[in-house]
Amino acid sequence: MKKRLIAGLAVGITLFGISSANALVISSTDVWQYTNISAISAPTIHYDSNALNMFGNTSANTESTNTVFNDISTQESWHTVEWTLNSAITLGSFNLVAAHDGTGSPYYRDQNFRGFGAFTLEYLDNNGWQVLFSQNKIGTSAVLGDGQSHPVYGGGANYTALYMYELFATVAPTTAATWRASFQQYGVPNGHASGPRILELDGYVYNGGAPVPEPATMLLFGTGLAGLAGVARRKKKA
């Protein structure tokens, strides 16, 4: 009976800690804003792009103020951006918004164009790079105007178009000055549009509060508590 009680508590705690997949609206005041960055490196950046655009820079480039990676890398290759802040921060959550090229003419420019299928967030400490968050199998599929199924991100609560990707996640409070984001290319190189397009990556400091679960998570958590109460009642009767 004690083991069942402990197992139920573990499930409830795990469910309570789940974060919303939907991203927040892009911020211009987060701690990863480009004005807080002292150094940045992106080895596979598109020649017509700027890595700082991923952190709110809108000063000058022809890629619609997004960060775009090159079109010559092989499918499933990793594109990375590494940045160092003016001073260390304690991260509590992050927000990612991305897009592929949508459904433009003359053909449907789906996730094969400017898309990625996996994402990793790391930080640098005295022991080297440490993985803080990892997400794979990004994207889904939809039947578009040509009657065929295409790989798409699927949209979200704040950016609803199928070619948009949203991700918000809370993480274990982590203090660091140097960070790295990596994106695994979805499509094959085509010399025209295959490197991932990232609209923005925002970071938020840990504020000491617990993550707020989604309504569905709250329902599951409540169900778990009800089950635990039933276990306790049966134990009392016994």
C-alpha cells in the first residue's frame, strides 16, 4: 500500500511540472535580448542573415529579421548558435517561435523549406556543455492545396498558421553566462531554401515560482489526488 501511495505522488508531481507547448508572444525585454549579448557565433549562418535576429535584432538584413541558416548543409545536420551574455543569469524558462516558408507559389514550401525536426538547448559550466532541454520529432503533417500531405509545424495558440512552430518550457533553474541552441535541419539541401528559419528565442529568469500547469494537466493531477484519497480511505477501513 505504501508503494502505491508513493507511486501515485510521483505521477502527480510529474504531471504538475509539465509545461505548455504553446509559446508566449515574442518578447523584446527578455534576458536573451540581443542588447544583453556580448559575443555570438553561428558557423552555418546564411550569408544574408544575422544570428542576433534570433534575439530581437531588427537593424538590418534581407531575411525578414529572422535568423536563417545556410542552404547547403545535409539533411539532419545540426545548426548551432552560441552566445555569451554580459553577465550570468539564472534561467527559469524559455520561449521559441519559428517558421518554415509556408505554402507559397509555385509549390508548397512546407517544412522541407526552412524547417527543423529537433532542438537542443545547452549551457556551459566548468565541466563543459550540459544539455538543459531537448525536443525531437518536431512537426506533423497536413493536406494542403495540392491535395497532398505535407510536413508542417502545425501552429499554436499565439501563432496559428500551419507553418509556425511554438515552444514554451520551464527548466530546472540554471545559472550560466554562455548558452547554445542547436537545430537539426529537416529538409535536404536544395541551394534555395533548406536551412531552418528561427523567428525568436527568448529567455526568462527564474522567479522562484512553480510552473503553472495547463487545464488538462490540472485535471489529471486532481484525478491522481482523488485516487490517493481513495487509497487512504481503504487503508483506514482495513
